[in-house]
Amino acid sequence: MNEELLSCLTKTCPSCKVIFPLSGEFFSKNSRHKNGFNSYCRKCAYLVHRRWELRNPDKALARAKRYRDKNRTSRIEKAKIYYRNNIDACRTQKRNRRIRLRKQVFSQLGNSCKCCNESHEEFLTLNHVDGWGKLHRTVVRGSEEIYSEALKMGCPQDKFSILCWNCNAATRYNDPCPHQINVFS
């Protein structure tokens, strides 16, 4: 009688051969099994699943996409709740990512103003060559996405340049920069 009771309260993982208490702490729930739990313990189930993903990357990506599509609204709600509960950490992470992307873009474009060679990082801005910045900002939102897209494009010098704030403001309406027309000489 005690062995029967013990076998109902415990379960042996067929992979690692360890005896665990029959609970959600050690086994995932699975309604297809008689006792309502998965055969493998959580650690072994993870390893089995991970090996399958590595052997079948296309199927794993398709499965993940189906899951994301099916659970889109609940995932968005969970993300909103997480953001509300961790707002400072999320803002810090986003700010650090934007700074890192900006530094990568600026280093690929030369780290100084194309017009006056100003190199103080605080004064520098990303300029859209040939004035397509307004159009670009309607497609992507925020400087983080603009820096990210510039990196994806390879930071082409025919599309982007670095200008200091003054030079960028002077060329805003397709006027030449004062440095280029020598107004101050």
C-alpha cells in the first residue's frame, strides 16, 4: 500500500532516472498523460526540445512564428505589464541601445562634421543627404530606428553624413552651409 501511494506521489524521469515529487515544480503539465504531467522532468524536457530545435531549425522557426501569431495580443499585454512594472530599467536599456547604435553609425561615417570638422559628440547629428529625412521619419519612428536602418544599409555616404547642429540647421531648407559660402571670412 505504501509503495502504491509513493508511486502516485513521485515520478521517475526516463532520461535522467531521478525520482521527483509529482508536481508542476519538476514536471510540465500535459493533459494527454494519465497523471497529467509530462514524462520528462523540466530540465530533460528542455534539453530534448533544444536538441530537436538544433536538428530542425526551419521547423523550429515556423513553430515559433505560429506561436507568436497565435498569441500576439497576450504577448503585447504581457509586454505592456512588464514595461509598466520595470519602466526605469526599460528606459535605461532603450537609451543605452540608442547611444550604442549612434556611436556605431558615427564611427562608420567619420565621427566629425562633414562641413566644419566639429568633433564634439554632443554637437553632432545624422544628416540625410539630399533631404530625404522627412520621408524617412514617416516610415520609421525615432532616432533608434533611424540609426538601426542606417547600419542595416551599411551607412552609405551618398545617403547619410554627419553634420554639427549648426551646419545641419543651416542646410535644413536646401540652403548651403555658411562654412561653404565663406560668409564669416
